[in-house]
Amino acid sequence: MDRKKIKEKLHLNGIHRVCALFLVNHIFVGTKKIPCMMKRKLLSSIGCQIGEGTTIVGPIECKGTITVGKNCWIGKNFKVNGNGTVVIGDNCDFGPEVTFQTGGHKIGGHSRRAGEGEVYVQHVGNGTWIGGRSTICNNTSIGDGCVIAGCACVVHDVPNDCLVGGVPAKLIRRLEHE
């Protein structure tokens, strides 16, 4: 039996993921250089791509696939729920408790409203700042240079250089492009 089949049978990929996230969330805490470097390496070992210079405060929860660009700040209690994909550009900042909902359901019939499952892909452009406790839903793209106000719920695409807020998030104003 080859290695891949053995790993699948023993659920070693899942165990490796749980162990890596435990180390990220409980052992390599803080924002100093060495813990941040170790967090990046551990997350890379479970399929997450984390760019150079990115700081992950932790703890984080990551069920799906995530790619984070260079020089980003990921606040505490960052979550990727569902089996979807989150792609984050360079120089982005995330307040505490930002959640990406990468899975959901179509609306079903009367007897069971949570219908067929869906998996989403979400993008965050370069230089974007997402305020604390914001939630990103659906197949959503947030443009470059945006600000998502704290506690916003983003359910539609956000164009470049916009400030949005509220539930659901709506355009508050356009921002200057430097």
C-alpha cells in the first residue's frame, strides 16, 4: 500500500492539521518574529499559503483553503468556516473575529429549507482593511484598497476603493485612489 493510501486510511492528514493548528493557536502565540515565522511554516505544512511578513495574531480556525499575501495582519479569532477557498492579497489588515463563511446552502423546499450545499470562493484585494467581527459570505470579491466597517456582513462584491458597512454591507462612500 502506498503512502498516500496509508495516510488516508489512518486519517493522518486530519491529525496533522489538528496538531498544526494547536501549535499555531496555543504554543507559538504572540506577534514577535520567531512565533510568526513558525506559524507561517506550520500553516504551510497543512496547505495554507502565507506570504512573507504576514503576522497572524491567533488563535485562528481554518476549515477551508486559504492563501494570504505578503505583509498582512490577521487579528485574533480569524475564522474560515466551510470547505471553500479564501484568497487574500498583499498588505491587508483584519481586525479581530473576522469570519469567512465559505459554505452554505441553496434554499430548499418547504419540508427542509437548508437545501443542497454550496462551496464558495472569496477574494480580498490588495491593501484592504476589514474591521473586527465582519463576516464575508457567498462567492464574494472585495476589491483593492477597500475598507469594510466593523460588524459588516458582506454578501455582494465590493468594487475597488470603497468603504462599505452594515448588514448587509452597503456602499458608504468611495475612497480616494492614490
